Amino acid sequence: GNRTMPGNKYWNRESGPDIDFAKSTQPIVKNARIICLAKPNDPDNDLLYRGELPFGAKFLAVGACLEDFNVEKLLEHCGGPPNVLFVSHPDSRGPLIELLDAFPTVEWVHARSAGIDFIVSNELATRKGVIVTNAKGQFSSTLAEYTMMSCSYFAKDIPRLLRQKKEKNWVKYDVLELRGSTIGVIGYGDIGKACAKLAKAYGMKVQALRRKPKLSVDDPYCDVVYGDDSDSLNTLMATSDYIVVSAPLTNKTKGMIGSEVLKHAKKDTVIINVGRGPIIDEDALIECLVGRRIKGAALDVQSIEPLPADSLLWDLDNVLLSPHNMDQTSTFLSEATAFFININLCLFSRDEELLNIVDVEAGY
């Protein structure tokens, strides 16, 4: 069919596309029969488990591993065997392949998160006839807000303010303005672009690094675009006051910001990580922070989560730490499930191109 080659149609909660399928003239040409690799009691999937699904779609079963499914019964399902697999369980890499083996009729896998590092494998990348989509665009604006807050945290020296308030100490000090400073965005996808948009509103200069720099040639939020070669990375490090890491975790990005790359950073640089912990070599980063070779770091993601109690990151006064929750609004996951149901499921049953198709081999 027409959905085997990744297109470049993506969804974003701010810009859509918002498609009203009630008004659609496209006929429903196939039924979606959904199984879920998820926690059966996950309240954020209630819409899927118990809600009213679009015409032509049916929820069949949920489980955390192959053993949870009655394979024989599902293969003989009167409406036909499962052809859609929705994934939200954090431990899905192995079970996903087992389910795809058990249900060869599955033609579409959807991940409820933007990062697909928890399902990527060679087996998935080489599997013929299976499309993979994700929830890219769902979490970008909240992470962009956090990024600007992190810049301000260090520019206005919020730790000092809090100390002075506690001490009832009225002492004025100079602050930095963000206007006129440079932010470097490593991984210029949906999150990176959302960060750039807000940074531009603050009057910052934006430089981005991405695998396909041609895609940003006419980008209004971007002043400079680099490819992802190591010279470009070092240049970006050396010329940015703030560096936001918003790349996906792939074989190529794992450990990409190591001690050699960090040597190129300016002494007053702040590094912000909203991508995945292992993209930065954490030991090398801690060494820089302890030695004050950079100003500070704001880390919403860490190499090991939850962060072990003996990690030095807890004790460093130049680190802003959050427990990977800066995109966690009360509705963010149920909204991600709603995107799957209200947009992509409707496209699937009309045999139209799905939004947010990912390249499993590239890892995003």
C-alpha cells in the first residue's frame, strides 16, 4: 500500500493538523482491530480500553507480555485477527517482537511516546510490512517552557535569590539578560523547534544541529544550521551560551556529548538536557560541573532513572534536577492516546497516510 515509505507528515498539538473526520468524505475501507502492549490498569489508556472508538475500530485485548494474550482466540476473532498494535508499556522491546511474531497480521505499531528508544531493535527495523508511528508533537511546548525557565534560572541566579530570601538578605547583584545571547539546539526536531520559537521571542540567537540541515534552510526560528558532523558539534559548543539537547536516543547519539566535546564549551555555558540521559556522558559532565569548567546544567533526564541516591548530581549547587517530569501535565499521556484514536486511527481505517511515521533504523 501507500504507507510503507516514511513520509514527512507530522502532528503538533499547537499547529495540528486538526482533522474533523465527522466531515470526511473519505470512505472507511478497513477495520482496525487493536491489541495493546500496555499496563491493563493504565488510566491514560482508558479512552482506548473503555472509550468510544471511531467507526470501524475495535479494541480486542491488552497485556504486558505475550503470555497475557489468548493468541489462538485472537487469531480466530470473528472480525479478523489484530492488525494494529498500540504500545505504552515501558518494557516493550522484547515483548513487541514476540507479539509481532505471534500476530503476523499486524501492519501498524504506534508508540504513545515521542522517544521510541524503548522499542527499537534490529528485528523491528528489518520487519517487512510494519509501519511504526509515535506521539511526536505532544510534548514539545511544555519542554520548551522548561528550557526557557532553565536559561532564566541561571541568568537571574535563582539559587542566590532563594538563599538571600532565606537569610533575609537585601543585597543587589547583577543579572544576565537572555536577549542577545546564543542558544544551541542539538537535535532540531519538534522539541528543538519549539525551544527555538520561544528563544527567538526572547531575542536570542538560535543555532541548530541536525542530521538533515537542508530541512531548516528557510526556518524563521533558526539563524544558523549545522549538520551533525563532529566539527559542527564542536563549533556549536564553542559558540553557544546555552545548549539544549533535544535529540532522540539512537546508536549515533548515545554518548555523543563526551569529554572531548565538552572541552569545546564556553566557561559560562549552561547545558540543558530534555532528550535522553545517555546522550551526554554523565561522568564527563559531572567532572565539568565539579571543576566549574561550565556554569551549570539543567537535567530533566539522567543516564539511570530514577537517579541513584549516590549520584553526585544531587549534591551539586550548579545543577537543576527534575525527575523526568517536565512534560508531565495531568493530561499529557491521555492526550497522546487521544491523538492515536482521533487522528491516526481514522487515517488508518481510510487507508490514508498516517502522521508521525518513524524511521526505526534511524531511531526516530
